[in-house]
Amino acid sequence: MKYWFGMLVGVLVSCQAVQAEEDVVSPLLKVVHSQVDYQLNADGSYIKTEKQIIQPLTKEGVDMVASDSLGFSSKREQYTKINAYTQKVDGRKLMVDADKIFTQEDPAAQGAPQYSDYKYRAFAYPDVEVGDQVVLESTLKVTEGSFKGYFTETESVNPAVVVDLAEVSLSQPSSMPKLNLDVRGWQATKVTEKNGLRRYYWVYRQPKAAQIHGDDYVSAIDYAPLIVMSSFADWKQLAAAYHQGAVDKAQPTKAIHLLADKIAAGQTTHEQQARALYDWVRINIRYVGIWLGNGGIVPHKAEDILQNRYGDCKDKATLLQALLAAKGITSQQVLINLGDSFYRSSVANSVSFNHAILYVPEMNTYLDATAELIPFGSLPFEDSGKPVLREDGTLASTPLSSAAKDALHISSNLELNHEGKWTGNTQINASGAFNLALRGMVLGIDPHREDQFVKQHLRFGLQRGSGRLHKTDPYALDDAYQISSDYKLSNRISMKQYGAFPVPAGFTAPINLVDYLYITEAPMRQLNRVCHPSSLVEETTIRLPENLSVQFLPQNQDIERGRFHYVAKYEQQGNQIKVTRKALDNGKVGVCSPDEVATLHEMAQVLSEDLNAQIGYKPKSS
């Protein structure tokens, strides 16, 4: 069932904007029968047999199931059987010929910084129409799991499809310890022992399809029906298995010592040295995903990473760990789930984590060297407030972002001349996790099209105009990053009669208060939503010409509801108006409950109305 879960998430999320706010939806597919069986051996190897019968219920469903692909690690796994066919409504069975099942390289590794032994067996079902059934029977032989000698797997059900019957079974030698299980939603029968085998069995039915997560909601893996199976006794044992493969790779060699001394020259404290070493690794070691054999779990040697000048997340963590050790700074590798999932199973498994970072105990600091645009001491929002497993077996959480530390400050000065045209300057300052958005935006600018970039970001604020961009190196080592723009707007205001205008947006930041408008349009789900505590401040100074006088200003706002706080202040001194708007999330966790999501929608509506509020004026000669 995992394959169907993963494939459907992307397609169904794209349809969410047109759905009503109810959780029940019209499904595109029906799982008529899903049968998965594991035959586990004492050494952790296993054979997985599957039979899937899927019925497309709509034309979109046909497009989704008309072709299929089965992924596997070519060094550890092999498909020994693949039978696929279309079962037509009229009873005909249209087989997929063996020579029409192709082996393909991992698409993620093509044209991307990634090496992978992950391959796909790909094929297309013939003549699929609404109401037909596509049938897949497969057998996968796994000679070694992610961790040698251990077994850990998951099975999940996509909430957005109808499931007539799903079955999962597993057998293991009775001589093995019982598996540790974490089951959500599935019905389990009593574990049986017979003929030297211990057998587990689960069943699930889903007569109605439910809406799954959309943009900014937590991953469906956090709440979907799920089975986690693991032979690890606890998290300490899993951490020890990871540590066993990684510990010797982070030993500092002579070359590592020499480099560490060079990078940290002149830095006297451990924190100064750690900062310099972190900055060097994140900027100078290129990220390249490497999935060869057990390369998804075991890092390469630090000196090899240094010589190649590339590596994946655990490689960059390993090299940084070795450099820190060369300066007498102890650190631990940490496993974390990067992205919109906050789930950590109650049983130890390798599926709960997909990323590796570093923890420095003496500074109580987490470092993600893969986040090349994030300064020392900060984490990307995707790493913030997440459950982690440290190399010593400790379960912990990364620090949560905060309104004080993770802030975006936008300061604009706009002047209206006697002809009714605007000139302006905007400065954008990012600190903490916002560094990634602002520095990343600048990194993606075509240096030959900066003028078009400025025009585009003026249009984002519903303005026409042109200007110049002022920026520094996005890899600069400062804790905060700043850019600015000078511009002229083509938008004209009538100077001969009474009128009103909203506060001009000026040059827009990659994230700004206007983004809250989209929240008011998005459907609400009875699900947790990702909410990163942070602050967004916009300060705008407006200067009007002497021939205009201000008639009225929008009403000040100061609304605090739960974790959310919005402030809007309008001040006038002669013909100068100062506007200050602040949107703060002061939450103590990285997710919002459904009730908090409803509050967020209410706050977004208030903010939306304030952004549309007008400043009134009249000509002084009237």
C-alpha cells in the first residue's frame, strides 16, 4: 500500500483548492484488494509478495494508474516476479508482455546532483478505461535491509482512496524475538505460532475517501492508517547500528587536522572555531545525494569527502564532525525527519528519519551543513521543532523557531511627487530561518536580468515600475542578510480631486504580509497545520507633496488570539505617514491544531482587510 500512498499524495494535493471544506471527497480510485506478505528470515533478509487490484473511477484515475513503476535498490533488492495486466469490464485480460517491462534509472539522479543504485521496473497497462481494473502481482527479494541484520518496514493507506480490502501479513521464525509494532487504524488478529513460524496479520477497510493534507498541512504520514514493523529492540539499538557504520568515518586524519587548523586560524574559543568550520563545510562541500548499496545509511570517510568536495547530508555531517574533533570539539550525528512530518513512531525504525545533521553538546547547538545558506546557530524551518535521534541513542527535539530570532523586516520609504508619481526604496532584512528564503531568492537571480527581477517584484505588489537591486554575496557569513531596491512606480494618483490609496507595497519580499491573503482563500481541514513561530514586520514611511493634505488614516489594530498577534499602527506628522504592521506567531510547538487553524483564518481575514484599508487625501487648493 505504500506505493499507492506516495503516488497519490502529489496528484490529490493539486486538486485541493477546488474542494469544499468537508473532509469527504469523491475518490479517483478504488483499491479493490491489496495483499502484502512478508517472509522474514533470521538474518533480516526477506521476501515481499504483493497483489494489488486497483479500479480507476474517473478519467483522472485512469491517467494515474495507466502506467506503473516499482522501485528497488539494485545492490540489495531484486524483483523475481512481475505480472501485470488490465482486467476489462467485459472479462478480457490484457497482459503486460515481459519485454514491455523496462528497467529505468532513478529519475531523481538524472540531471541532478545525485548518485543512486535505485532503479525502477516500469511498464504501462494496456487499454485502461474507467471501471476496468489494473492488477499487479510482484515478488521482491531483499538480501539486506537498510541496517544489516535488522528488519524495519512500514505499510500505509492513502486516506484519499476507497479501500474495499487491504491485508498485510508477516511470518518470521519463532526463534526470533517478536517484532516491535506501532499500528494506527488497522485491525490486528492474534499473533499465531505454528510449524516454527510466528505469523502476524492485519486488515483494513476504508469505505469513504477523506481529504488528505494540502499546502502547509502536516504530512499524511502523521495521521494516515499505518503499520510500523521493526526488529530493533529500542531507539538506542538503532542509534548504535547507525553509529557502528559512521563512527570510524569521522576520525580526523592528518589532512583533516591541517585543514581544521587553517580554517580556524585566529579563532580562540570553541564557538568561534565551530562557526568557522561549519561555514567552510556548508559553503565548500557541494551537496550530492548518494544512494549506493547501504550508502543511504552509512557515510563515506571524512578524508574522501574532503578530496571529492561533495557528499550527501550524512557525508557533510561526517566531515564537519571530523573537523570539529580535530579542534577538540565533541559532536554527534543526529537523525531527523526533514519536511512537513512531525511523526516519530513509538518503535525504533529507519523510516521515521530522512536526514542527518550534527549536534554540538557543549554549545547545545544543532548544525545542518546541508543548509548552505543558513548561518551558524540557526536551522531551516524544516528542521525546526522536530523529533530527533542522537548518535548516543538520546531522543530529543531540535529548537523551535521563534518570533524573536526568526524574523523578516521590510522597511520602505515612498515619496509622492507633485505629478502623482511614486519613487521609493525598500530594504529587506532576514534573520534566522528567513535567511534561506532571502538568500535563496538572490542566488536564483539571473545577473543579466536584474532589472526584470525588480519589475516582477513590483508587480507582485500590484504595481508597475522599474528600478535597481542592491545586494551582497548570498554566501556572506553574517548572521543576517539584507538587500534593497530603489525604484520608480508608473502608478499615478490623481492630484486634482479627493481620493484614497492603500499603503504601497513597494519592492516585495519573498515572504510578505500579502501571503496571508492566500490563507483566507484556502480551505480549512480538520488536520494539524505546519506553523513556524516567527515574525514578519513591515515599516513604511510615506511622504506626500505639499499640495495634498491627509483626510483620514486606517484604524489601528492590535489583535492577539492564542499564538497569533497582529499589530497595525498608523501615525501622521504633517505630510509624512508612518505605517507599522507586525504579524507574529508566538507558538510553543511547530504545528497548529484545527482550532488554531480556524483562529489563523480569522486573523488572516483581519490582516486582509487592513491591507486593503485606504489613506484618504485631498488637494489643498480645494
